Amino acid sequence: MPKHPETVDEYLAIGCGRCPLGSTPDCKVHSWDAELTAVRNILLETDLTEEIKWMVPTYTYDGKNIVMLSALKGYVNLGFLKGALLKDPAGILVKQTENMHEDRILKFTTVEEVAQVADHIKAYVAEAIEIEKAGLKVESRKVSDFGYPDELITIWEENPEFQEAFEALTPGRQKGYLLHFSSAKQSKTRTSRIEKAMPRIFEGKGLHDR
């Protein structure tokens, strides 16, 4: 088993340890050594505390998670955990996925890209700290905000008991299923996912419940 890092220095040296490539030259962290270090150096100039959480560099304020730094296959990811509340005057924050609600990220593929937005990173960190101090939270999305796939509605029409079972789930479990169903590109795949999930839904279980 790959070793899990206990410090950011270890993360840069061996990777996150989540996959078999950890502690090997093929670990994706090593593809972005310079970029990760450049972002890290900027964060170390802020009022954030550097830690390792979930096996990646995490920067906190008064024990609250503010940003996370990680290496993905195609880029370095700097994620603001309440980024949806940031004003983003430079227009540089993006959603990592369409379904991302709270987080906003910055993507980097070169040290030059990091340098170009260094001042913005510091300003956004300062704003994120003030958001945390004020106790602000991103408004939770309602289940209805996720939308119901046509395939699910069709099955509900044929099986009202299934609709009742689905609507009896907690909002979090409903959201998880809706994301799972809707992420399939083809209609037949959406239908298949719904049919496979039916037994669990009738049992009142979420997508990842045991």
C-alpha cells in the first residue's frame, strides 16, 4: 500500500497515496511539482494554516477549511470550498463540474499562470476568511433544483409506489440519486441506473449506503 502523506512536504515528495502510483515516479503529483509549489508559496503568505486532510494539502483558518490544493491528471486544482460566495471580480473562478454547488476552483498548467493571478489568490483568500468569520454558508440546493430525468418520471407513472418510496428518502439521498441518474448521457443508461437503484430506494437506502 502506498504511504499516505502526513505533511505537505511529504505530499510533494510521494503524492497523496490514494492509488498504486503513490511513492512512484509516475504519481501525477510529480507532473506538477513546480506549479504546486508556486501555489503553495502564495498560500503560505496568507493567514491560512497549512495541513493535510483527505491526503491533500488543505489550508484552514481557525480550524475551518478554506482552500484545498491538489494535482489532477490535466492540471493543478486550487479549490475554494465556499467559492460560490466569492465576488470574483477577475472572473477567474470556475466550477469543476456542472453539478458543483459550493466550490469554485482555479486551474493551472504552468507556473506563469500561477504568477499572473497571485494577487487575486491572496485577495480571494482574504475574502474567504472574512466569509468564514461571518459564518456565511452557501444556500443548499433544493431537490427540485436538480431536475427529474424523463425516464424517472415515466417509471413513476407506471409505478406510483416507487415514486412514494423515492420521495420518502431524505433530501440528500434524493439529490445523490438524481445526480447519478442524470449524469448518464444516454437514455437507456439512465433507465438502467434507475432500475438498478429501485431495490435500494424501496429499502430507504441512499446510493452509497450499505
